[in-house]
Amino acid sequence: MRAVLRTLAQCHSHHILHRDVKPGNFMLASDDDAAPLKAIDFGLAVPFEPGALPLTELGLEGTPWCGRRPAPWRAV
């Protein structure tokens, strides 16, 4: 989790909002145990100016099912 937050902080330091943060959009750079984490899929990313935050005109984007609690199972 710290590696994900560090990676996002790096994006933010370059004034980039990823906008599609989910487990599938992070990869390890190699098979090594100490491999760095890499963010991928910047298709929804947007630049930002720190003085213009929060951004409100972004709308709902990303993966609709990611981050939502699954519906409870019901016997049929």
C-alpha cells in the first residue's frame, strides 16, 4: 500500500492525476523481490495546477465495479 501511495505521490509531484487507481493498474518492474512498483494505464490521467484544486469538472470515470462492495449473495 505504501508503494502505491508513493507512486501516486510521484505522479502528483509532476501535476498528474491518474484517475483510474485500482490494483490492475499497478505492476512490478521485474520478478525480483525488491522490484519497484510501476503505475500503468494513464488513459484517464489529466494534468492539474495545485492552485486550481479541487477539480470538480472531471465527472465519473474509471472502472465502474472497482472499489464498490459486492452485492450480498442470496440463495435462489
